[in-house]
Amino acid sequence: MIEFMDWLPDQPQLNNKGVTIAENVIPMARGYRSLHGFEPVSNAATGAIRGIFAGKDNTGIVTLFAGDDTKLYKYNSANNNLVDSSKSGGYALGGADRWRFVQFGDKVLVAGGSGEELQKYQLGVDTAFSDLSVSAPKADFIAVVRDQVWVASIDEGSGKIPFRTRWSAINDETGWTVGTDQSDFQDIFGGDAGAITGLVGGEFATILMERGIAVAQYVGSPLIYQIDMVETSRGCKYKNSVANIGKTTFFISDDGFFSFDGRGANPIGAEKVNRWWMNDVDTSKTDKMSAAVDPINQIVCWSYVSNDSTDGEPDKMIIYHYVLGKWSIALVQAELIAPFFTSGVTMEGLDNINSDMDSITGALDSIYRGGSFLFGGAYNSKIYAFNGDAMDATIETAEFSLAKDRHTVVTRTVPAFEISGTGSVTMSIGSRDRQDDPVVYSTASALTDEGFCQHRVQARFHRFKMQLTDNWQKAFAVDVEGRPLGRR
């Protein structure tokens, strides 16, 4: 039996220790499981969505926010509309700027790049966003570090300073007077570290730069924060490639995928997916990349524009299971990806969404219960979630010879998988006699009543492709029956 091991596209296909295709799947300890389809949750905004965030007030009520280039919205769970909640006059996000949200106490704070004032929305009180403070800088990045609000790559009125960080007064998101209540700033040069490309909060600040990573630890007056450049051999090349969970930050550098634990960067894609991804990504459109962690599935994902994209928009998502250290790929079109919580809706309110209960997409208990975690994002100016039916998937083994130095004929394959209800599986065989021959695939064969797929494929080298559709759940191996042919 051939078990479905790690997806290793960087390794040769012949005698690869893993699989060569793992498409529209999530890695498991043994094999792969289904990835649910990307389905709409909201109606459309005015433009492409550039940020999503869910805030929770002191009573546990969840409010879901989104933003495009001209508006900030609040999601109305009664009718799925995105309600304009912008400040008077709206916004004009420039170029590839994104809305980046944080929650500080009962307030949601938003940074929109060097062209927009920092915004605030008090949960349970406000009906629209407003400027945070006349003394607050504009910023590309925002985070909460201990009990202070941090921003980075800022504009204080005289143009962007891409290597500067600044933080608010303690427990006061409106206090930005340097030298008052421990509000201050720091320029981070770090030799040739370049511009700041990411900011992550928590007990300490992680400051990602083009060619380095700095960590800021609170030490109190007079220094306030001690900032050390802890990584100088590499940095974060793409500012939209940063995602984190707990004290671990994920990012993409010049030489591939990395995680950062507060002390140093650790390679996670070397000799596995780095070279494949660098050849696949459209490097002229990396500003459209987005990254997010799904803690329920224990994965971090990067959505990006590949060289296969026909419209210049993100069309693929590479997936890393950060517990297992395994990878997969998904064909998903997304304006961005993001984790969020849902707002609740009453059963009576469902009539405002759709009078036909059977036509409501997604699981009712996850979308409409309220406060449920959803991993999703945006597409076609709508909020989306990975909450649909299982996506059609493909898993392909490495290429190998069943009998050393001999041709073989494969007569049967027995796929090992699990389905629910109407799920189905087919098997096809890729074969060739020489390594410089093109791979020719047999017609896909469905399961017989006896539980195997029939074939008759003769060659020196074979690879086995499993394709799963409908409500499949898990796929983990394939058994092969064949026999060697006589020597000539």
C-alpha cells in the first residue's frame, strides 16, 4: 500500500518520499482531509474588500467589520448587508493599502496606510467610525502590545517614515504625545534592515523588516521599550505575508517560508515547497497577497496570484499545517483571506436572508449562531467563508517502478478513503517508459462493486492519481496490484 505522505514538490518526482500533488486538501497526520468550499456570507460592498475583523464587546456580542477603498462597513446579520459605517466624507485608500484592525478594550482601531487617519469604533456605543486622535500618526501597521497601541511605518504629517515605530500612552489609545504617559517612538535602522513590513503584538512587539526582525520588550521608564535586532540574516520580503498565532509569526522571506518564535527565524518550506512556490507566484503582483491563521484546523495559509491566473487576481492558496509541518495547495480565488467570528441572527431573521431554508449555503449552526469562528476572507466584494461542501480534490503519488528495471502491467488499484453520503473517488495512472518521455494518463476509473478500480496500463514507470468529489472526508493511501512482464 502506498500511503499519502508529505507534499514535496521541490523534490524529484521519481521516488519522491511524499506525494507530488495535494490539491484542495488539508494535511493530516496520515493522508489528507477535505477543504470546504469558499462560500459567500455577506452581500457585496462597493469595492474590493481590503480588510475584515470581528470585535467582541464586554457582553460577548460580536460585531463583524469590513472595509474597501472608500468605506468601512458593519455586517448586518439580519439581511447579510454590509452597512456603511464610515466617518463623514469616507476614505480613499491608496494603491495597495489595506485596512488593518485591532481591538483595544471595547474599541476597534483601524489603520489604513499613510493616506488615512487612524480610525476608532466603540463597540456597543458607536454607529460609525471616527478619527482616533488629532495627535495620532497615520500608519501602515497597527498592533496592541501589552496595554499600549503600537503603529509602524508611519506618517506624522511630513511624509512616510517606513522604519519608524510609535506607541500610545499606557491604557489610552488617544494619547500620542511623545514623552507623556510613556508614549514614545523609535526609529529602527538595524544596519541595512530596510522598511518595516509587518508588526505583531502581544507580550512583546515583533517588528518585521525587509532584511531583519526586531523584538521590543517593555522595560519601563525611561527607556519604555528595549528594541533588539534579533534576526539579521533575513527579513520579511512581502508585507502582506505576515500571520501569527500566539508567539509564533509566519512570513515569507527572499529564500522562502519561515516562522519566528521571538528569538530567531526557522525555515518551514526549505526543500519542500520554496522553489515550487517561487516559480509559481507572479512576482509582479505580490501586493495582492494575504495571509491568515486558522487555529481550528491548525493551518496558516497564503493567498496569492499565480502565473496561471487569467485575470491578475489571487487564484491559489498554499497551506501549511504548523503542528505537523506538512503542506498542501488549494485553487481558491480570494481578494484576501482572514479569520473572523460571526454575528448572530435569529430564526425570524433568516426569512430576511432567504425564504427557502434549503437554498441557504453553509452550515446554519456555524454561520448564523453568532460568535462562531470562521476561516474565510473576501471575493467579488463579499465576505466569504470556507464553509461550503468539500472541494473536489486531487492527490497524486510519486513516480516509481513496481519492479526494478522491468516493465509492469497494473491491473487494479484500491483507494483508501472515507466519504459521507454521496462522495466519490476515481483513479487514473500516469505512465511512461523513459524519464524524458511525457507522462500519459489512463482514463479515470471508478470503483467497482467489489471496491477496486480496474486498469490495464503497461510501462516502466507509474504514478497514481486519486480524484475525490462531493462529500468526501479523508484520503490516505492506495493499494496497487500489478505484475512484471518478461525481459526482452
